Amino acid sequence: MNEFFQDKLYGNNCYGCGAWNEKGLNIKSYWEGDETICIFHPQTYHAAMPPDVLNGGTISTLIDCHCVCSSIADAYKTENREIGETPLIWYATGSLKIDFKKPTPLDGPITIRAKILNKKPKTTLFHARLFSYENELTCEGEVLSVRVPNNWTNPHGFFAK
């Protein structure tokens, strides 16, 4: 069985990747060799204007959150630690680039496959490909994740004093 990165990021309330956000997308990501994989089951309420096409904002969130969580998982792996061990490691989105190739149908699960393109001490650049249920490439993206300080994990919020 795969161990999902998000299940070990305790208290993460992110809309896309937060396992503690009941109304979020609750994505699950895991390693498969040198790639990270995310399989997402879109629902009809994830539609764009055409009721059978996945919304572009949802696609962007899926790619963004999958890659940021992959950056966190990679940092823990690099430090030879278990995801979620203290001191905590967190990354946030530095930049997000999305290239929509064709509409993504809502008729089944989609798969995101991501690989590291470039890694520095405080940043990781991932390239992601999103495939439809029919295994058609429908979207590609790049996410630059930036390691953030520990006050990012404040349970009262980033701006709390």
C-alpha cells in the first residue's frame, strides 16, 4: 500500500492538499520511482461551463498542491527523515505555470505524474503532466516550491501574533 504524503502533514488545512480540510479536494500523492503520482476522482461539481469538462482552476490547484507536497516529501527524503517529523518542513508555491493542451473529461479518475526538474537548498522545481481517464495528456505544468519558515505552521494562522 502507498503511503500518502498528505496524511502525514498534520494540521494542513489547504483547500487542495489538506487532509484536515473537510470541504477541500483532499488529494493523495505518493512516490513511484523518481516520480510522484496523484490520482484524483473528479465529481460533477468540479465541472467547467461544459458539464463534462474539468474546471481549469481545479486542474491548477491539483497540479500546484501535488507538486508542493512532492517538494515537502522530497525534502524529508533528502534529510533522511519521515514526513511530518519535527522540526516540520513546509513549502509554498513560488510560481505556477499551466499549459492546457485539451479539455479534461470528467468521466473518470485523472492522474498527475510529476518529476523534479531542478532542486536547490530552498526551492524545488517540478514538472507535472495531467492525464485523463483515457490516458490522454490534457495539461502540463511547472511548480516552483519555496521552503517557508516554521511560523507557516502556526495553528492560529500565518498572520497571528
